[in-house]
Amino acid sequence: MDEDALNALLDEARTSNAQHNITGLLLYVEGHFAQVIEGNADDITQLSENIKRDDRHRNFSVKLVQEQED
């Protein structure tokens, strides 16, 4: 992925995530992404489904961590 494509993807993700109150961190190293996503469980589930359907992704996996109540 070249720099222009990476910036376009980042702009698209920022816009979509802001609309769904999703925050997090996206890392890109040597052709691989790692992402931490925070937000409402239903919104995160929908985002995960969207990512799975995107042909640019391979070896996609999800680790869910729910916040514990005190």
C-alpha cells in the first residue's frame, strides 16, 4: 500500500468512525495492520463485519475485550 492509498484509507476510517462514535488506534507496519477499536459493542460488531467483507483484508481476526464494571 503506497502512502496515498494509506492516507485515503485513514481519511475514510476517520470519517466513518467519527459518525459511529468509534475511537482507537490503527498501526501499519510493512504491509500489515493492527487496530484497537473502542466504542459501542454493536457499532464495533458492524465495523468488524465491514472489514471482513473488504477484499483488501486477509487473515482478519478479532479479540474482544469488554470493560469491567467496578
